[in-house]
Amino acid sequence: MIYHVKGLLKNKEQTIQYDTKGIWNPTLETLTWKEEDALHTTNVLDLKNGKLCRSNKELKMILTFAEKEDKILNCKLSSILHPLIIKVHILKIKQEKNYLFLMYETSLKEEKLDSITLEIHFSKWKNEKQMLEDI
């Protein structure tokens, strides 16, 4: 199913906002969308298993999330042979039917790297005719 994906990804260095189409798989409870960036980043949000995968030609990362539980972020950079093992501490998570808010910190060998906020809203895609009917 085609879904409307509206989101925000913010860290110390940048804020990425997107308003795009995605594909929702109700059986797997996954949402897949592409960012309109130079690297053509693909995102897969797996709500059933609590995972977010982001990949492009420079990086591949898999983030698992659970509230107040430290996790490991597996991150593979194209310029490095071995994956980086980054510790993730989830500060806040709010998950509803068509919404995810996630705030977390990353660290490498006890050194804090970044604070990241991710917010995603998604709903069935409406064509122009459906939008006009709603007005």
C-alpha cells in the first residue's frame, strides 16, 4: 500500500525533513521509503520487531529500539572494512499506530557521539481527488 510519510531526523549537525511516499506492508508491519538526498538513502521501519534500517552507498545501519535499554547499533561504512559497534541509549520512545517518536544517544567506547531525534508520521496516501473531498 502506498503511504504518505512525513518525518524528521535531527542530530547535532543537521536536520533532515521529508514528506514523501512510502510502501506499507501490513503483514510484516514495515514501512519503506527513500529520502530525496544525494546518497539515495533507503529507510525500512520495522514496527513489529522494533528496528530501523538505513542504507545508502556510504553506510548501512540497523538500529533496534526498546525504551531505557542500551542497544548496539551495527553500522557499516563503505570506507571502513569492519562494522562499527556503536552503543545506543534510548532516552524516549513513543509508538502509536501510524507514528513513531524516538530520541536516543550514541557513544563509542564511552565517548558520547551524538543525540538523535527521529519522528515519523505515516498514513494512507490520498490522491488529489480524495484530498479535495476532505476540504
